[in-house]
Amino acid sequence: MLGLFASILKPPHKPQASTAANRTAAYYVGQEFTLMSPIVGGHGRLIMGAGTWLIGGPDLSAGARVRVTAIEGSRMRVVEA
């Protein structure tokens, strides 16, 4: 009987923000972008719309085309396109 009340009082499941963010980030895998700033020492930032992503990949100058190959936590892995 207690289990019945617990299931009635339990709030509906809401996806965690990290799960939703991972689905959003996975959308970008395979897409190509132009770097607005360089990748130096394997680290950089990629500006997409109103957001900025941390990226990792080979050193490239601003203006280079990159393709997103993977999502590693909060960082996107890119290669030269």
C-alpha cells in the first residue's frame, strides 16, 4: 500500500540537463564549421549561433574549416575538414 502512495506522490521524471545537452551536442557530430579563432595547443573555442563550445583538435588558424567528430564531456573533438 505504501508503494502505491509513493508512486502517486512521486513527481514525473524529467530528463536531466546533461542528458538533453548531450543529445543537442550529438546533433553536431559530422557537421562542418569555420573557426572564428584559432586552435592553439590542441584547445580552442567554436562559436555556433549564440553559444560557444570548447573544442579539441589539431592546431589550426582562424578561418579553417573543421568537422565535429565526437563529443567528449563538455568538449567537441574536431578535425580539419
